[in-house]
Amino acid sequence: MSTRPDDPGADGIEEGKRLIRQGGDGGLSLSDRIAERFQRLTWRTPLHTLKLKGRHPLKLLTVADDPFFGDVARGQALLNGRLAFRGEEHDLTALGFDRPMFSRACADHIHAFAWLRDLSSVTTRAVAAPVAEAIMRQWIAAHGQVVSEPAWRPDLWGRRILFWTAHAPLILSSTDLVYRSNVLHALARGARHLDRTADKAPAGTARIAAWCGVVAGGLMIPGGDPRRAFGEGGLQRALGASLTDDGGIIGRSPAALYDAIQLLTMLRGTYAARRMELPAFIGERLPRMVGALLGCCHGDKTLSSWQGGAPIDPDLVMQTVEATGIRTRPLRQSRDWGYQRMSAGNTLVIMDAAPPPVARIVEGGCASTLAFELSDGPCRIVVNCGGARAALAQVPAALTEALRTTAAHSTLVLGDSNSTALNADGTLGKGVVEVELSRQESEPTSRIEASHDGYGRRFGFKHRRLLALGNDGRDLRGEDMLLPEGRKRRRDTVPFAIRFHLSPEVEVAPTSDGQAAFLRLPGQRLWQFRAKGAALTIEESLWVNAAGRPVTTRQLVLSGEAPPGGASISWAFHRSR
């Protein structure tokens, strides 16, 4: 994604700026897929196995610090003999690494050894070590010598090295010398595997994780200085390919950015354990990343729901920000990251004002262009359903796919179709290519006007949305316009629906004239919604909470028919008290 023309301002958007979805709407080409498959097949060849041989360390140089607190419920489950993750549970005595029955998300959690953080957060080393060692023995038996997927995926090896070195007392306290040797031998083999595969990980958090593992291996394994230098060069390239200039991540998921910040902060702890300076290129990137993350946070400090993410617990978000040691303001006007933030009084508006992620970059992206979320202090008012990549394992696959649609976001839907197509393989297809954006800041209002071309080819309309937030935060006024576009003119009408998904904590009641609704928030805050140019109805909806659980809620829906000449629908949220 690029911006045109170049913006010289540090935190500003020029009039008429265009955001272009570079790379097209196609996923990996056939040749790319064949090359990727072939590269993974080579992992199992005798030649690759030969390259993994070498001396293995007798010990680690030191132990790094994990600055993050784990999940208490998951930690307690481990003490009770169960591994729990997003509604999925497995008996620790029979994890079956050789014939796994895990969901993909749970498998990533287990193979990354991220559960070590949960375990260390609920008990002492003496109690936790036998639990960790029992799981480690099963993993080593199944995957210590055999290169296989997903266990040997580069991003999982990168995370595993970070967690093994940060929680070494839990997995290397045994007096069984054979066991200790097997663990250290697996660590050395994993580091050699990463040396050759880290750059093959997909751009984004996966590639960042892989190269963090290379660097951590160089820092913690004796004789690793050449690997560290090699890894730092690779990590610098990975950050350049994975992050936007304003600190966002290319997949445009705040949850993925949160993950990347944690990875780099853990790596910083590894440098600190060796009493070495963090490379300047990481120190330069982190403040921008934190600013971009904060820019997507509501007044309650939880993340807004974009690109399949859920509203991460505010304590975890703030703990992550504090662990970085960075003090910075939320990014208000991002150029490449693409999220616009307006605030006045206690009112916050966060808008997706950029094209969706490129298909080849991200799997599971959402068609959310021009959607927005609205909050008043700690209370969310308008939300997106969210959670397509963070829902519990029990949520049906059909529902998680539905959470990616345009209709699951607070924006306009034309012809009951998505602004950007959702492909069967989880990628995004044809649709929005270009977003035009203009932002104005004045004493009475903050104003954003943006349009996208996602419906142009199919329906001959451009969707333009105007948002204006008053300087006292009491009024958010909006207008959605369907403007004729292209040479082909329609002769019939097209149905549209403008959806405003409401937070579960909002009580909604229609007015007697049917053109407005009262919204009651906790603490007796009262807002009113009124619209003109479309029929207002109140329908059922759902929202995925921080635990990944779908919660029933309501949505305001403005519906009508757009004639060939286009349509304009105005609406407003007003705080009464």
C-alpha cells in the first residue's frame, strides 16, 4: 500500500489524498505456491537434516526476562492437568503430539510454548517445572528430531526460542542429564533451521517472530555472535517488509501489531539479559508501533475490533505498553496504517479509511472499508462484530467467515454484497482498490470525508462517507452517499443497508416516529440517533468479546433503494446527557 501524493507532515493527511491497494487482489500465484510447497518439502530431505547437525550447547549463557503476565485461568488449568485455549481443552498426559487433534489456533499456542508464561504466572518454579517438563518430554519425543509442520514452522520456532530462553528454569531444572541434553540439542537444531527458513515466513508477525528467534538464539546460545549479527540484519529487513512507515503492520490488524510489539519487547529483554544495547533500528520502530496501537484503542483502553481481532483486555494492552517503556500519544492520522482517530471531550471515533490488506499478505482479512467505531469514555456505542480470528473454538466456521463480511462492520452495504470479495481460501479478492481521503481540523469540528470504489464495477456507484465530530464531543454527524461512477449507467435501483452495530452494554429504544432511537449507556448516559433519507429498523446482531465469545446485541439499520442517480443518507448521534 502506498500514499499519493507524499505527505510531508508528521501526523497529517493532505486534501484529496489517495490510498492505493498495491499488489492487486490476487493471492499467491501458482508458481509462488509451488515454490513455497517445494521449500517446505525440502525440510524433510536428508540434505536439510544434515545442515541441522552440529555441536549443541551444554547450557544457555543466561536467562532472559519475560515482562508480560500470563493468563491466570489457563495457568490454573495447567496445574489441574488440562491445557486450555479459547474454549478448547486437552489432557496434559495425552496431548498426542504425534497425532494432534488441536485446532490451528490451539496448535500454534502449544507449539510456541506460549503456555509457559501462563504457568509461570500462577505458581512457583518448584511446582511449575514438573508440569512444563512433562509437556516438553512429549514434544521432544514427537518433534525434537523430526522436521514437520506445523511444529517446525519458522514463526513457531522463533516464538519457541523466545519462550524457552525466557522460561528456561521451568524446562531446564531437571537433574536428568539426558533430558536436558535433548532440550538443548533441539534448541540448537531449531536455531539452525531458522537460519535457513526465517526469510521464508510470510511478511508480518510471522516473519518478525522468526527473525526474533534467530537473534535470541544468537544471544543465548554460546558462540552465537555471528548468528546474532546475521539475525539483526534479517530482522531489520523483516521490520521493513512488515511495518508501515507510521508504525502499523501490513495486515492492518491491531491485534497483530500488539503481538509484534510483544515479540520485540521480549527480544529487548534478551538483550538486557546479556547487558547489550538494543539495535537502533528496533528502538526507532517501537515508538511508532506503540503510537499506532494506541491510536486504535478506545477510552476504556481496549482495542477496537478490526481485521478479525477482538477487544483485548485493557490491562493487557496497558501492561504491554508499559513494558516497552515508551511514552507516546495515540496516532491520530495515519497514512499507511489507515486508521483515522477523532476525539473531543470523552468521545472517540476510530475509522477504517484505507483499502483492505493485499490478498497475498494476509489470510482472514475483513471487508471493512469506511466502517467506524464510536465510544463515550469507557463505554462503547458503535462497534464492529469483530473476532473472526479470535473467536472460541466452538464458534462454527460459517459464523467466523460471516464476521469478515462488510455487513459485520458499521458501514454501508450495497446490493447485499461485500465491498471487497472474500475468497474461499481466506484471502480477500476483488473490490476496493482505491480510497480517497480528506481530513480537516477546525475549531468547531473534526471532519473526515472518504470514499472507496469497491462497488464501482458491480453496481456503478462510489461510496462516500462523511464524519464530523463536534469539538465538545456531543455530536457525531454523518452522511453516506452513493455517487454514480463509470461509463455504464444503471437503469434500476439497488438496495442498500447502513449498519451501526451497538455494544452489548447499550440499551436501545425506537422513538414514536420510527426515524430515531434512544441509546442508554451505563451510568445513565443518554444518546440519541436520528436519520434522514432511509428507513430505520432495529435488528439482532452479535459482538465478539475479549474472551472470543459471541455476545448477542442489537444494530441500527438504515435501509432503502438507491436510484440510478445515486442517494444521500444523513444521520447523527447526539449525547443528551
